[in-house]
Amino acid sequence: MKDLLKQLIQAESTVATGEAAAAEVIARHFHQHGIDRRIDRWDGCRSNVIAHVKTSGQRPALLFVCHLDVVAPGEEPWRHPPFEAVEDGGRIYGRGTVDMKGATASVVTAICEVVDAQTPLTGDIVFAATAGEETDSSGVLRFMQDRAWLPELAGIVVPEPTDLAVVTAHRGLFWLKITTKGKAVHSSMAERGVNAIGSMKRALDELERYRIEFPPHPQLGNSTMSINTITGGEAMNIVPDRCTLGVDVRTLPGQDHEAIRYDFERMLAKLTAAVPQFEAELAVERSAAAMETDPDCEFVKTFCSAVNVDLTNSIAFTTDAPHLAPLGAPIVLYGPGNPKLCHQVNEYIEIADLQESVTLFQSVIGEFLT
């Protein structure tokens, strides 16, 4: 299991490099254990990897969905090189150890050990590791486009880092991009141009007053909005003709993303009518609904029993899980790793947690499929 994780970390899979090398590592490991697997490749370096342990199908199947991609290591120096997978003091260091190659290695190991032991399964195991969770969810969306072959599912496990807590709810995300347009002229004749940054200030003033109207969730709290990026201008002596703002809205179960988009469009239309030479456009950059599974449903109760957990939890961050909702099966998030270490310098995972999670994933498989 440790060697598999190290190989996954060393198969650098950032947005710049793609997921192909990491997919090959997993496919090769499944092949060594005689498990059917295939790699779905596109755009040169993008990849999903899918494995299927087929049985008599007397029981509904379990689906495990991981992601292959990791965020870039950043510019700050690391204690150990981020893609060398150094083992030190009972930990493995490296980008993606927590989010989420550690859990991926645990699930793959658990599946292979169950198969190697010739455990008499009466329900299938389906495994998918997909591309682009950190950026555009392209991999899981592609997986969902070709889902007709999937067996009936008892439930879906997304092994995100939860510190081995069972998570049944998280917020969604809605990323909006506002672009204001102006007229570029030499700054010595600024009065002849239209300053797109000045126009964006008008939009920012409106956003400061905007409040998202939606009841708070008992576990997730309120919907939130954060203005996280702004770009504009080409040079000090040119009036900018373009300025772009990125807005991150975190949404709640049942919240309508289209209603939020309409609020933004109405806001910009108001400015267009009231402010001379104001021009702006709105684009949706990314949209993923919130996730919520009934914690009292049979799947969740059985899952909790299998991993010795009494209560379920919620998290603030968003995952690929909502894109799996059309499968019609209950979803839980569950995996090793401290979520506070996600995307951090010196990211690491405790080897003891990895080993424990292998045993617990095997318990889940046994509970549902034997």
C-alpha cells in the first residue's frame, strides 16, 4: 500500500501535467491482481481509470469514486520535495497524500486484498478514479456520460479526506465571472476612454450590498460569497478596456444556482441602465450542487456500523460527489487524512491511518457484498 501511494505521488498529476501517469499506476496495480480495468484517455494527458470486480450480482454493487488530480505545490519551499513521496517519522509526505491519493491507495489496496483472499462476494465492486476534480470536474462528468453499464448500486463512497469521519453533507459551489468592458486610450487622454476598472468598482459596490437570500442549513450554516480574483489593465500608460472579477458562491442543499445567476444579471442590468458607458457580461465558470444524504437511510446506518462510527458529519468544502447524484444511490464521503492539510505546504498522511483505512474499507466491502 505504501509503495502504491508513493508511485501515485511520483506520478505528478497537476493541471499542467494531466492524470495519465497516475491512471497508469492504478491500472497496472489492478492488472497485477487480475482485476478488470480500463483507462479512458482524452486530450493527450487527461485520463480516468475504471475497474470492475464482477460477481453473481445477487446484491447491489458498491461504487468507489476517487480523483487523480492534485493542486500545484506552490512557490513556498517544502520540507521534502512535493513529488518524491518521502517517508519520514511514520508519515508519507507529498502533494496529494491527503487530497486524495492516500485514500485512493487505501481503497485500491482493500479491493485487491479482498480479491486475492477469494472472498465470496455476491455484489460487484466498481472503482473509478477521475480527472479534474480540482478544476472542472471533467473526469467525473465524462464518467457519468457513459454510465449505462453500471450495475444496480447499494451506495457510493467518495474517499475524500475526512479523518475517517462519515460525511453526508457538504456545500455546493457556483463560480461566476464578471467582465466589465471599456475603451482603451493613451492615459494622457484618459477622458477619451472608458476605464473598465472604474466600471468594475461600480459592480464591486453593488456586490458589497448583495445578500444571498436562503435559509441556513442546520449543519452547513449560511450560503456564502467571496470575491477571490480580479484582473485588469495592460500597462501604466493605457486606460484599461477590460477587467475581470471572480466570485465564489458556496451554496446549500436545495439552493437554486440559476436564481443566484439571475440576481447577478439583474444587478449588472441595473448598472447598465443607470451608469453611462457601463458595459459588462456574466459567465458561469463552474457549478456543482450541494450534497446531502439522509443520515438515517439504511445505507448510511450500515456503513457507519461497518466502520464503527456513531454519528455523521458535514464539511464546508465541495467535492465531485454531487455529480454522481443522477445514479440515484446514497453517497457518503469517507477516507483517511486530515482535511486541514489539503492544499498545504508539507502535506502528509499518517501511515497508521492508511493502514487502518484499508481494514475499514475491507469491512465496508464485507458488510455490503458478502
